[in-house]
Amino acid sequence: MRQASYRAEATAWIAALHDDVTAFFTELDGGSRFREDRWERPGGGGGVTRVRADGVTFEKAGINRSAVDGVATPAMLAKLHVEAPAGVPVRFFATGMSLVIHPRSPRVPTVHLNVRYFELTGPDDEVVDAWFGGGTDLTPYHPAAGDAVHFHRTLADLCARHHPGFYPRFKRWCDDYFVNTHRGDERRGVGGIFFDHLRPGDEGLDRAALHAFADAVGRVLREAYGPIVARTRELPWGERERRFQLIRRGRYVEFNLVHDRGTIFGLQTGARIESVLMSLPPLAAWDYLDEYAPGSFEAELIEKLRPRDWLA
């Protein structure tokens, strides 16, 4: 059966989601509004970048959306881990929203979220493959276990409303994805959920059900992250906490530039470079052979990055 393109519906969904999430983080920061830049991609499509620098609560906050299309090269398909029909020219369409929030206080975690829809079409515009992807993860700079517990319980409750197998499956995927393998498999943060190539029929769910799940993930931070910010942004901190925050931000930069599929895809498809690198923090640091004394809050935080059952 011929599968109809979903690009119009997906593009409208991402635009509405982008506006709603921007309004939430404007409210949560308590400062001025985001700067907005609209851009066009030479190969087809474009996007909207919204960045808030030097906010009240957030030192840098970026929320992007894009809808791009073009010829799917073999290298791109290999990076996406998908196969197209041999000898048939294939075009891609991708739309999504992504955000990275870097708080000012080291007591407030960084959060990342993205949701996306991807479609491959043949010469007659027939859809040959299509899927949803996305996820969200938390990167703390202080070992407050309650933050990770709240974040994971909220995600587990969300997943349970759509399929009982989603949380354990996507939690493991997240634990295994956000890893600096060049740092001895050091995790970027305390995880969350991550999913990709979620196609109609997966777990017996149709496209509408998968769209509803992806939309719920896109809106989850009001419940999953908002209470954490409210609880932690007024907690005291000093130069030691700030320095450790900058070191851990350095690890964040390393992951995004070396391993992150979204960054690599943006660079390969000629997307606007300022938007591709929006996820990077305004300040970061690298120490040579950074080591921390047993029992210190720094050592405790690094220990908490190991994958664990946060619901127990």
C-alpha cells in the first residue's frame, strides 16, 4: 500500500511545538525574550533559531526548529543507519525541534531535548521509509539524586501512557548513547530517554500513536524540568562549584562535537552552522588530568553518572 507523505502535518506540528516550548522557557527564565533568526538552507528548506543569552536563570538557552529536504547521499544514509532501494535516487525530508538549556547556577542541571520526523521518498514521491525520533536527558553539576529521580519518574510515567515497554527500552538506549567513549565510556549525564527509527507498526502502534508519543516527549519538560529549576536555582554556590560546572560543560562539548548524530547530520547537510552549534555552552573549561578526592561532591557526581535504576 502506498504510504502518503506526512511532511505537511509534521512541519505544522513542529512549528506549534516550538512556539509552546519557547513560551515555557521564557516564563521559566524570568528574563527577556529570545532572539529569533530565520534561515534558509541552500539545498532546500530552512529553520528558525531562538537563543537567549545571559538570562536571569539561564546563561544560554537555545531552541531550534527546522524543516529541510534534499538528495539523500550514501554517506548520509550510512550515518542514519538506514538502507534505501539500490539504484534508486532518494530524497530526504527532516523536521524537528531541539533545545539545550545551560543554567547560570551550577546547582541547576543542563537539559537537552529533541523530537523529529524523518522521511525518505523515491522518484515518484512515494514514501519508502519514515520514522520518529527524539529524547531528553539531564546533565547535573551537583550530586542531587532527587533531581534525577524526579526526571526519570516523570519520563517513566509519560512512557507508560503510550506503551509499557517504552521507558526501559528507551532509558537503556539513552544510557548507551550519551557516552564519551574516548573518555573510558564516561556518561554525559544521568540519562533520560532516547529513541530513533520509531516506525509505524513498531510495538503495534500506528503513525498517529507514535506522533502522539513524540509530541508528549516534546512537551514533557514543564513537568520533568520545571520543578527542578524552581527547587535549585536559589541554592548557594561558589567558585569551586562554578569551576566544576565549566569542566563538565567541556565534556558536554566533547560529546556534541565528536559523537552527536544531530550535529553530524547538520554539518553534512549544510545547515546553518550557528544553529547546528547552538547546543554549545557560552563558557567551558578543560583541566589537565582532572582528579577529585574521594568523598568530594565532584567525585560523588561522577559516580552518579553511572547507569542505574533511578526508579528504585
